[in-house]
Amino acid sequence: MSNARELAGGVAIVTGGSRGIGLAVSGSLARGGARIAIVARDAERAAGALDGLEGDGHAAYSCDVSDSRACKKTVAAVESGQGPVSILVNNAGITRDNILLRLRDDDWAQVIATNLGGSFNMVRAAARRMMKRRSGSIINITSVIGLMGNAGQANYAASKAGLHGLTKSVAKEFASRNIRCNAVAPGFIRTDMTADLDESVVDALKERIPLARLGEPDDVAGVVRFLAGPEARYITGQIITVDGGMVM
Ligand code: NAI
């Protein structure tokens, strides 16, 4: 599959696509032939990320996904600038970790508004257009924490578990319009989000991971590319864990 350009002619929105897992997803979908629309809060970094992408026709947009009006405008801008959106990857996400009794209202609200609300905002903006064309693939980046829960991450776990519910509901609601919606739930992946983990914590983690290493962003990106493309045409409403076997 790696030499095929199975996504040629398509336009893929990748939120938070300028670094970490999102950047790897942008690269992978671009290698598949899609034109990439990187949607991120920091327009400058997003624009910088475009240089590394294979092919032409990529663009960057500044948008905070927790702002529903901005999402609507951004999807409209992508469609007028780059063409009909065929793939939406909701990857933008944040953590505000603390033990539950110390979580502030704002820690709860921001994580839910970004991880869960942001994905809803983008799905609603893009699905309306996909529906008319009777085709589309939506991929939500969730987390194994949404399946397992985690002490100190109640807000994050709730947002990702909520995304699993959103994924299955969207899959059911839009299947008759040939729009598929799946979730990819990564385990521990080496990015800025996990950069602060102590080496002793990483060693302890490895003991719980059958494949005995942390994941790389490209480990996740390959699965997203598969779900985005025609090989996954009969797959919808699924949560695919990419975690080295940690949750099974
Ligand atoms: P990261 O922190 O490197 O990247 C997150 C991206 O989302 C950044 O580009 C950031 O600017 C963007 N973003 C955050 N809030 C935004 C907003 N309101 N509007 C627009 N963009 C926004 O994190 P990483 O590790 O690449 O994570 C990507 C996704 O993968 C997240 O949803 C995260 O929850 C999920 N994930 C990561 C894991 C890991 O071990 N790194 C494990 C499981 C899931």
C-alpha cells in the first residue's frame, strides 16, 4: 500500500496537524495522494509543517476547534480553496491532568470543549457537506484512556470515552449516506504530550506493553491512512487500539 496513491484527488482535514501524531497523519495521508488541510491554533507553525509534506495543494488554517463558528468557517474555507473534503481526522487534543478533587472547573471545561466538543464541531461542519456527496471518512483520535480510565485524568478519560460514543453514533447516523466514522485509540506514543514522562515511568509502562516499547506517531498514522482509504470501505463504528497490545 505504501507506494499506492489511494487517496489521490481527495482533501483531508487534520486538526492539530502541525506536530506529533497529527503531523505524522498529515504526512501519511499526503503520501497517499490527498491534499492536506492542516487546522491548528498556531497558524505559523501549521504553515511551517506544510513544507515537509509530499505533493502539492496543501494548506494551513488557523482555527480553535472548541469554537463552533470558527470550525464552520474553516471547513467552508477548505472547500472553496482546496475542494470537497473527503477525509476528516479529529486529532486536536489537550490534557489538564490532576486528581479529581483538585480538578478546577476550567480544567474540566477546556478538556471537554476541545477533545469532545472540537470533534463534534468539526464533524457537524464537514458531515453536512459529505452527506450531499454521499461519501466521506471521519477518523477520531481517541485514547486507550477512554477505554480504561486513569487516576488523575478523569476529564481526559471522559472526553475520550465521549468520543467513542460520538464515533458510533455518527457511524450509525451517516452510514446510509456512505460516510464512515471510526476511532483510533493510541496507547503511549512518543510526542510532546508524553515528553515529560520520567524514564522510570516509561520503564514501568513498557512492562505493561507486550510489544515492549512506546509507540511512534507513524504507528498511529498508518492505521489512520488505512481507515481513510478504500481498503476500509466496509469498516465503520470501530475503535481500533494502537497500543502495542497493552489493552486486550
Ligand atoms: P500534541 O500536544 O503534540 O498535539 C496536539 C495538537 O492539537 C497540537 O498541534 C495542538 O496545537 C492541537 N490543538 C490543541 N488544542 C487545539 C484547539 N483548541 N484547536 C486546534 N488545535 C488544537 O499531542 P499528540 O500526542 O500528538 O496528540 C494528538 C492526539 O492524540 C490527541 O487527541 C491526544 O489526546 C491523542 N493521544 C495521544 C497519545 C500520546 O501518547 N501522545 C496517546 C493517546 C491519544
